[in-house]
Amino acid sequence: MQLATYIFDGMTVLYAISVLLYFLDFLNPDARVNRAAFVVLCVVWGLQTFFLAFRTRELGHFPVWSTSESMVVFAWVLLAVSVVVNYFYKIDLFTFFANLIGFAVVALDTFAHRGPSASVPREGDLLIMHVGMAFLSYTAFSLACIFSVMFLIQERLLKAKRFTATFRRLPALDRLDRLAYRMVLIGFPLLLISMILGAIWTVLQYGRPLLWDAKPLASLLLLLLYGAVIYLRVTSRWPVRRAAWLTVAGFGGVVLNYLVVGMYFSQFHRW
């Protein structure tokens, strides 16, 4: 446990360094600083992987059953997916925004839970699939939020005719809109599947679904919100800008659902 804490602390410090380097590159574009930030970020991902592998061996199961370690898993998945997306789509500044979310999660975990905590083992493949699908949906919604924020920044710079270095490093509006929409299209069915698997597991385990638990109710509201984003996007009922704001608001709902509802209002999801 002590070694895991040292790894966690070292990972957090390096994550902060990576975010700082990306921020400096954001303020004053520099290819060398950007490369250095990416190298440090890869080291962070390696430490996260080692940390999760160490805890898996120590606990005998993948460490997702405590709030603290599940936040590390989320940051790990987000970092991995963001690097892959950036590699294939070559979107400048994307990794910087993804890093802000990932580091915020790890930093919150550091100060709120003080590193790895004792996990509570749960059994069942359905439950593992339920949690895994939820993490993947949260990751997709995080990426959708990032692309939407980049869209709103680019649109504002374009309207103000401020053709700054930041403007030149951001992709075109239609590309950002498409990417945000695709991430919502990925996250929506993943969240739906996660909820269905969770309901099936609770019926098999307890003989009834958790109909009035705060977490599934909040997840249902999130599903409706992102469903509204898809509907408005398909029917063109709203301007793209409003859909972008709704996507950002949806991610705020994801954060509240995971960190507030799950920890303080849910009877079953309180770890």
C-alpha cells in the first residue's frame, strides 16, 4: 500500500508538470515544449498503468470498487483515448484540454481521498461490464465536452475577427462540431447499455431493480439530456452553438452524477 501511495504521488506531480508545459505551449506555441509535455504525459500514463497493475495484483481484482481508484481509472482511460484521438486526427490543443480534465480528476482524488484507499471487492461479470461501459461513456462525454469547448472558443474568436495563434491552432468549426457529435453518439449507447446491465445485475442479485435510487435516476436524466442533443442535432432544431452549450452542460451533469449523487445521495453506489 505504501508503494502504491508513492507511485500515486509521483504520478500526480508529473501530471501537474505536463499540464503546466501544455499551458505554456498554449500561451506561447513552442514545438519543443509541446514535445516535452507529451513525453511527460506518456510517463504519467505509464505510472498510471503500473499503479493499476500493482493494485490489481495486491487486491486480486481490478481496482474500480472504491471512488478513489475509480477516478484514477477514469483519468487513465481518458488519457489513453485522448492520445489515440490526437494521433489519428492531429488536433492541436486537444491534448491540453483533455489533460486539464484528467489532472483535475487526479488532483481531486489526491486532496479528497489522499491517494489509494481500501477497495471493496464486488463479484460478477455483469457488474464489471456495467462499470466498464459507464467509464467508457463518461470518457466519450468528456471528449464531446472538450470538442464543444474548442468549438465555442473558435466561434467566439471568429466572430470577433481575432485571428490569433490560438485561432490558427484550432480546427474548423464544422470539424469540431462533427467530432463532438460523434462522441455523443458513442457515449449515449454506452451509457444506455451500462444502465441496462446494472438493472439486470440488481434484479439477479436482489430480486428487484433499484428504481428509486438517486444514481440510476440521475443517469436517466443524463441519458435524456444527451438524447436531446442527438435529436436537436439531427433535426437542426437548435443552432449548433446551443447544442455545444448543451453538450458542455451534459458533462457538468456527468461530474455531478459521479462525484455528488453517487457519493452522497445514492444508497447503493456510495463506496
